[in-house]
Amino acid sequence: MKLGRKAVAVGIVGLLALTACGRADEGSADRQTGGATTTTVDDSPATGDITVWAMGEEGEKLPDFVKGFTEENPDAKVQVTTIPWADVMTKFQTAVAAGTVPDAIMIGTSFMPTMVSTGGLAPVPDGLVDSDDFVEGAAASTVADGVEYGVPWYVETRVMYYRSDLAEAAGVAAPTTWEELTAFAQAMKANGSAYGLQLPMGDAEDSTQVILPFYSQAGGSIFNEAGDAYDLDNQAMVDALDYYASFFTEGLSPLAGYGDTQNSAFVDGSDPAFISGPWMVNVLADMQGEDWVEQNVATVPVPAGTANNDSYIGGAHLGVFNEAKNADGAWKLVRWLAEPETQQEWYAATNDLPAVNSAWDDEALTANPRTQVLQEQLKNTIAPPTVPSWDELSATIETEAEKVANGQVTAEDAAKTIQAKADALGLGW
């Protein structure tokens, strides 16, 4: 799913199978995890009313979809309330404070640390799922302060889209390295396009979704070796900021208007390449038709820096509230939604990519060249960190990167400013 500013962040390395292994066969038993009490969940049928908050298109399609769950659990009833993404955090915080929470909630991955810090989410019960069976980046983004607070539901990552017809006319192939991407953009511009590559800029366009991968591609790590502090004032950050800014300073990317003109500029060829998620295939098909997309649009993994070709990972998780009235039923619903067969059916209903490896064995995914590109990219991704201070710090990164792109500060000075902000914020726990 694509979301607006900080609505998803997810940050994937490897796709593994989710199975029933590790589930408790016995009844419930209390345990303490990270200061919160939770229980194991047995394999008996779910019962009672289960209330769920979900957002966007997923929230609209989930009510009909969960009929499969209630058919298997006839003594359970699922009520889904669709919440606008723009309202979810306000409603979440209000409900937690007032004690009026539903049982379960869909969680845009970048919301996880803020939701956890309110004390509203319950830890995932022992044995419900095996985190090693999920896409690594997705599973990692459910962990906050060492505790799992959600189960990955679906994933997305960003790949490179480009006008294959214009690339052929310009005499260039799909780029695989930073140097080749620059040369590719230059060739596209020289062939008549106004620009060569679309890149987001600033806080409003969430530019960390390309800057953070550039940083990782240059060999950077968000935290120090101990994992207890940010580590962002280093050569990798300087290289990432310089590389990002180079597309603007060399006139290969527009300095403004990315969010407003991305699709039309791609279609008319004036800006013939961008990095985005799987939803763009349908967006472009709605604009120009499926045949036009098939004939003129190529998708490939993002080019690699000196260290890797990590891309940004997004998607959503499922969590249960600490004060849920029917936590047992809610967790059983979450477990059902994470089963491979269910995820295959969910992909058929929504095109949301599965968070579990065995679901990717479905012919609908294996026979589609574009989903195979996404699966390949999912082996190399980076997720934004699940710490409360990241949202504020990422805004600083975006502001400083914009200054570098406009020639107002050097990348070295920007990296120092970013680190100073990071030190002042701490991790936020």
C-alpha cells in the first residue's frame, strides 16, 4: 500500500515461510514481556465479537474478506471499521486514553514506535507465529525496544520504473549501479526528455524513502554497533547526500513539483524514470491502458551503490490492543490473516504482496514478471527504524538533503547537523 507522509515505512531481506510451527497446543498461560502481560493462543476456534480498525483500500475490502474466517469460526463475529489514514493516530491515542479501543488494528509500519510508546499495543503472544518465517525486514519492523508488537500482514518495496521505449531510443539499458543510473539519466535527457529521473524532495514528499536506501547502499548503518544511538555523521551519509543532490544540481531531476507531476511527466516522457512501489503499474494502466504499460514501461531492481542495492520497504502489520475485550479472538484472526493460503487469497483480492514466503509460490505471483522483480528486490531492503524519535529525525534529514540539493550547505555540514539532531533526540524511549 502506498501512503502519505510517514504512513508506512517498512522497511526486506529474504522471504521465508509462515507455518503453524511453534503454536501452543495448550491453553492460555500468562507471561511477562517488556513489562506487558500477554498470553499464548491455542488452536481452538475463535468465539465472540472481534472489532478491528483498518485503513484505506484494505479497510474497505477486509469486511467481505473475513467471511472466510467466520466460516471457519462460526461462533465468532468480525466487525471492521474503516479509518482514514490521516485520522488514525489521533483516533488511536484518543481511544487508548479513554479506554475505548477495539480489539485489533492495522498498523502502518512507521506508526509502530509511536503506538508502542503510548502503551496501547499488546506484545505478540508466545508461539502465535515464528518471526523467522517472515520477510526479514518486515519482521524486524514489528520489534520495538526488543519486543514484538505486531505480525506482518503485507509488504511492498520500491523498484525502478522507466520508459523502455525511450531508453531504447536513447541507446541505454537498465542501470545496475550508481554510475550507470547517472549515465542513464543523462542519456534520457540528451535524447529529448526534460529530465532523466524523478526524485522526491523535502518533508512533504517523504524524501527519506530514497535517501535512507542511498545511505544503506553506500554502506551506512542507522545505529552504532551497540544499537543504542544513531550513527549518521560518516562518509556513507556524505556520499548518499552528495549522490542524491547530484541529480538536482546537474539538472537531471526537477527541484519542485515531484508529487504533482510524477505520473503525467512519466507518461508524456518529460521525466521518464522514477522509483516507486507496485501500485504504480495499476496507476499507469488506469491512465494509459494495460497495453501501453506492457509495451512502454519496464520495472527493474534499484541500482546498487558500493555496498548493496537496498530499497525501501513498506506495508502494514496487524496488532492487538492491551485493553482488547476479545484478545484471544483478535489474535486468532491475526494468525489466520498471516497464513500462506490466506495471504494468497488476499493478494488476489487486493494485489497486496504477501509477507510470507510460501504464499509467493502461487502461480499468480510466479507467472508475473513484475512481481518477480519485486520479489528479487525484497531480498535487499531497508526499513526505517522502529524508534519513537525517527519521524522527527527523518524530517531533519529531508530538510538538510534539500539544502544540499539547492547548494545551500555541503553534504559534510548536513551530516553534522543531522547527527546533532539525532544526539539531541536520542532514540525516544
